[in-house]
Amino acid sequence: MRKIILLLLLVTACALNAVSQSGRRVSNPRPTQPPPMQTSEDPEPEARPLIMPAVLSFLPESFRGRKIKGIDSGSFSLADFSGKVVVINLWASWCGPCRREVPEYERVRKAYADREVEFIGLTTEDPRSSADRVNQFLRDVKFGFRLGWADRDTARTLMNGKSGIPQTMVIDGDGRIVDQWTGYAPGHSGEKLKRTIDHALETGQ
């Protein structure tokens, strides 16, 4: 009898323990993740775009009056040719495409010899260190343009936000930039120059 009572008490205790455990909710908390660390491979914050100067469509009178040192001697300014169409070619003695472009441009210059067109070739080199190379270049290519040295400020203004040489600019008689382009296209640059000069002459009449 005593064994039966002890057995019933044991069964009852187990049942009560099971009931008390069934009400618990066991939850495993999610492990917290540390915030991501920035590494050297992470992209840098986006940089603000640089503010570029506005592209010129007209050469101001103050710039046209600036003196340009001639390669041979003397000086001149773009204002000396007011009322004419002015072709400006930026070049350098070390520039291979410049050397190949000159013969095409020379044919154009000769074709407009009796028109109101002035052809100017400006080298972007430093006369203090490059005079010998420039003079040798001119002996080799027979460049018949009016020739001068473009100092840093003059070259930067005439490049007009563009980079690279050769570079060509055509200006009408009122100082408006009719067209400007960079580079040399064999067999095409001369024709492009002629079309642009004709357009400048027509609009200036």
C-alpha cells in the first residue's frame, strides 16, 4: 500500500512539473551584429563636381587687344585684324599631327590669299627653352601663317575648355567664335577649315 502511495505521488509530481514547463516560451535572441566597418575598399564619398569656366562663344575686346609676341620679331594682337575672319591654329613642334596638318592648312591659306581672312599659328611652347626646336619645325614644314608665341593665359583662353593640340578656332569679323575643333583628320581637316571660313565670311556680310 505504501508503495502504491509513493508511486502516485511521484506520478503527480511529474505531471505538475510538465504542466508548469508547458507554459514557458523559450526564445533564442538574435545575435546582435556589429555595425559594418569601413575599409579601404569601401567607395569614397562622392566628390563634388568641379565648376568649369563657361565656354566662350565670343572673344572679348580686352582679350583681342592683348599683345602676342611674334616668333620672328615684333608683336601683334587679334584686334589688329578687326573686321576680318581670323583662323587661329594652336600647335607645337613636338606634335606629330600638327606637322601633318600644316600642308593641308597651307593650301587653304593660299586659296584665300585675296580674301578678308587672317591666318595665325600660335605655338604653346616656351620661347626660352623651345626656340631652336620651333625654328627647326618651321624650316621643315614651311608654315606661312602669321606666327607667334601663346603664353599660358593666352593658350588657356583660346583652348576654350578643350584640351589637346592641334586645335583650330575660326572667328568672324565681330569676334564671334564660329567653330572650334581639336585634332587632325587626314584629308578632312583642310576641307573642314574651308567650309568654316566660308560660313564665317557669309555671316559677316
